[in-house]
Amino acid sequence: DLHVQGIGYLNRVREVKVKRGSFWACSIAALHGDIDDPETTYFDCKIEGADALDRVKFLMSAVEKKQKVIVSFKLGDIYAETFVYQSGEKTGQTGVSIKGRLLQIRSAKIDGIPVDFADPVRIAA
């Protein structure tokens, strides 16, 4: 098993409809590098597990309101997929998307305030 653990910004929480049902997905902009000038690596994730899905759904409204939602996460089964940019400066160029399964959201902050998942109605003091 190859797992990735880190912290990053939660983005693009959505339900994806397919022929035989649907699944939930999100993107995480994982932070790494120099603390004063961090870099990001983007992961496109399928959400697995009831706890992870409950936590992401709770955080979804903050993401939609464009609040900064930072999470401590664990991903599994990562792989790379290529695509061709369809618009913008990179039109016609090949890009790479890193995909995986979101297994856990261990903790979260909304606009710098910790979220108490034990009592998600309250934000931790």
C-alpha cells in the first residue's frame, strides 16, 4: 500500500454522476516546500469511507463560500493520468493529473479556526 499524508486546501467538492450511480470527489492542493514560500501539488480524489465523506460534506459549505479550508489528509492508491489542455495559455499542451482515493480527513480549519468533528455544530475554541 502506498499512502500519501499531508496538509492542504480542500477544493471542488462535488458529486459525480455516472451511468450506474454516483460518487463524491474533491481536489486537494497539498502544501510542501519552504514554509515562507510553499508550493502546491494538486490531487484529484474520489472520496472513500463514510467518515471521510461525512467530514468533506460538512466542510463543503465553507468551500462553496470560498473560505479557506485546510485539512490534514490521507490518500491511497495514487496514480497519474495525462490530459491535453483545451483552453488558456497551455492550450494543446499535455498535462498530468494525480488521482487517488481520499481515505481520511484527520483535522480541518476553516479560515484558521479549528473544526471540532466530535461536535461539528461548534468550531473548536
